[in-house]
Amino acid sequence: MKLKDEIAKRRTFGIISHPDAGKTTLTEKLLLFGGAIQTAGAVKSNKIKKHATSDFMEIEKQRGISVATSVMGFEYRDLNINILDTPGHQDFAEDTYRTLSAVDSVIVVIDVAKGVEIQTEKLVNVSRMRNIPIIVFINKLDREGKDAIDLLDEVEEKLGLNVLPLSWPIGMGQRFQGVYNLYEKQLVLFNPHGQQDEDESLTIKEPTLENLEPHIGTAAAEELLDELEIVTEVYDQFDRKEYAEGRQCPVFFGSAINNFGVKELLDCFVEIAPNPRPRITEERTIAPEEEAFTGFVFKIHANMDPKHRDRIAFVRICSGKFERNKFYHHVRKDAKLRFSNPTTFMASRKEIVDESYPGDIVGLYDSGNFKIGDSITEGEKLNFKGIPRFSPELFRYVINKDPMRFKQLDKGLIELMDEGVAQLFVKVMGTQKIIGTVGALQFDVIKYRLENEYGANCDYQPINIHKALWIEVINKEEFKDFEKRKAKDIAKDKDGNLVYLPETAWSLKMAQDNYPGIVFHETSEF
Ligand code: G4P
């Protein structure tokens, strides 16, 4: 098959949600439709439950699960679909941000009763920054929840999405009877106890009281007709291009646990969701159809067993064909590497692949060569963009507790940072090391892993930092002054970029006011 045809067959996407909205359940139902799994319950949730904060065995177990479910490939209607899993736990949000660099579209799951929650907001913001096409699935219609129109208003307002319902719910909770699929012009009836039945979808091109009434009763039919009238008046027509460019967001309603609304979602998804999209590098834009292979590492998963220190680097293929045992160029190291056991991830099993195509994710066994963001090519010097680091939210000094083992501590810290567990900043004055994380859990994970995998012993000390801001110097004179006055609050990130670490929001504001010739960025890529 030609490269072009392989590309046309691929759909690579991520599912994002606030914990408990139903991401795991939806993933599982999608895999069931794809025939990738046979029974419900086969996909384990990789969320780290609250009580696990200090339970490291639990973290280890969860990490094991998450490697198995990091990428789940399946075939559906002759297409190769890859779902990239994202951790639900907010302390691992950074991981999710990076995963979003490797997808071509996302599905956002929202709980009908809870509406838009904080984690959804953050993740959708990152998706929007990258113009990733988004489909919303409003879940748990079998329960009482918010009114559909109010909920869509909330999605528009809080997520800044231009929504467009492609299905419309008929009642909810006890009164939930199904949906009218506006995309296929079908009435799909809800059967709470069973699988969704193909026979229960009736094609009704022009819904009227007469043709709806026999199926859903007079009251529900009247209500549905009123609502459909509003829907047609208020919302735009579906426009594939608008969706593909991230400007229009189709919405579906359903109940994942009852396998209801999932098939409509999947059928529409495979039709409208984009194929592998071009990727931007610092040098140029890479089209997937280019013959030469290119890809980048967006995730590294370490084996927690100290006896097996290998890691798996997850590579998103961006162009050309990736072949097993062929020599490729590791751009950052300027080295030639060959991979004899690249793996693909078909639902919950891993297998060795001989060749992969744009949109695919391959896992490469790595003994420490890779870090997140690394590019692999056939020789061209390319650096993929779109894997920025975001300002951490929590900061602490790292203290070495065992002076005899400072080398182990240094090595451990560097390797853990390469994996993207947290961010390390080194103060320009005094060379003190600061770790920045998104959640408190990472500090425990780092301490535990330094001890168990590197034999190093560290402790933390509190430090007052509001945020980490990457410095862009426009006016050199101003920066000289800033550097002199604020030296104690300036550090370098692990790539040597300058970062301002103000103590308070107020100090940041003062710096912004006093130094218009310096730009303070909240992400490392600008
Ligand atoms: P997450 O990955 O987004 O965190 O959510 P997950 O799928 O684990 O679902 C969270 C809870 O919501 C689960 O219940 C799940 O069974 C339930 N759920 C998912 N979809 C629906 C739905 O359509 N309707 C209803 N009523 N519930 C739904 P749990 O009790 O937390 O877990 P479990 O014991 O059922 O596994």
C-alpha cells in the first residue's frame, strides 16, 4: 500500500476529561466496538486514587497499568485507530499536555451532572492553543443532570468552544429515552439493560409529532421538536473544515456505561476526524506524505524495577515509513541508532512491528539515549515544536542528604527530568537546585525513585516561588539591569534557558511594569 493510503487510514486521538467523567468507560466501549477487547472490564483505569498518595506500591502498580494502556490501537471500518491515554490525576497533567502533542484530535468527556470541571478546562485550553479539533461527549445521560442547552452554554463559555450538537438527548435520568442523531438523521432509542442494538436506530429524516410519537410518547416528542427547533436556529451548520481547524466543536450525548451513543460517536468520529496532520519543527513544517521518516519522543516510561533499568520511549511518527533495524539519526546526540524491537500497542497487548506510518506510535526500548522532545530522522536536522514545558505550580529546594552519593543524586535527577517527571531549575547565583512540579505527589515519587533506582537520598526544603517564567530579552540594556537587581530570582532550566522565579504575583507584576523590554512567558516555547 502506498504511503498516502496508509496515512488516509490513520486516526490518532486522545480522550481527555476531569477524573470520573467516564474516560476509561468510554475508551473501553470504543475498544469493544473495534473488537480490540472482548469483555467489559478489560481496560483498567490508570487513575491514581486519592488514597494512594503515600502508597508507593500502588503508584508502581498504576504505572505498570498505564504503560499497558498508554496507547491502544484497534481497527474499525478498515481504519487504524490509535487512542492515546492521558492520566486523569491532575498531578500528572504535564504528562497529558505532552501526550496532546502526539494526537491529531481529541474527544472531551463531560459528566452531564457536573458540567465543565477544572481539569477539563485546563486540558481543553492546551488543545485549543494547538488548534486540535475537538469533539465533546456528554456522558451519564442515564442520570439526572444539567439541562442540555444550559450545558452547551457552559461549554461555550468556560471552554471557549463554538459548539454544535450532532445528537440531541430525549429526556435524562429516569426519563432518558435516547437521542436524535442530527448527523445521521436517526432516532436512537435507549435500552438501559443491554447493548445498544442496531435495530433500535430508526431513520427519521424529518422528525414530526406523527413519526416520533409512537416511539417516545407525545410529551417527549413535543419537547424534542421544540428543542430541535431551537437547536437549528441557535447553532451553526456542521462544517467539516471549521471542525478540522479547531473552530467548531461537535457534541454528542450518551451514556458510556450503557454503551449508548458510543457507536454514533465512533461512526461520526471516523468520518470527520482528521488524518495525521503536518507537524511543525523549528526548521520547517513536515508533511506526513514526505518520503523520509521523521518522528519525535513525547513520552518516556521507565521500568520501576531496579534490576531492569530499560525505558520505553514513545515515538510519534510524523512522516515517511519507520522500519525496524534501519539506522536512523538521533538529532540531539548527532548519533546513528537502530531499533531491533520496536513495539506497537494493540489495545492491551504489545507486539513487535516491522514498519509503521504517520500517526502511529512506536515504543522503542531505550537505555538512556532519549529525552522528551527528541527528534529522530533519516539525517535531517529537525527539532519538533509543540512539546513546551509549562510553569510548575509547586517548588522545593532539593537537598542532598548523603554527601558520598552526590553523583548518584545528580544522575538520578537528570534522568527523571528527561522522563518529564518534574522540572529542575538551577539558580544562577549559588547553584541551588529547585524542583518544580504540578502536584505534590511528584515530590514523593521523585524521592522514592531516587532512593530505589539510584541509591541517592534527598530531602526537600520549602521555597517561596509564585511561578516559573521563561525570559525573552527584547531590550538588552533592560535585561542587564534586571539581572543585577533580581539575580537571586533567576535560574536556568535543564536546557540552559533563563527563567525568572518571582516570589509573588506582585513581584512578577512589578517586573512586567518596570521592564517592558523583557517578556516573561508561562511556557518554554514561545
Ligand atoms: P474516568 O476514567 O474519567 O476517571 O472515569 P471512569 O470511566 O472510571 O468512570 C467513573 C465512574 O463513572 C465509574 O463509576 C463509572 O462506572 C461511572 N460511569 C461511567 N459512565 C457512566 C454512565 O454513562 N452512566 C453512569 N451512571 N455512570 C457512568 P465508579 O463507581 O467510580 O467506578 P466503578 O466501580 O463502576 O468502576
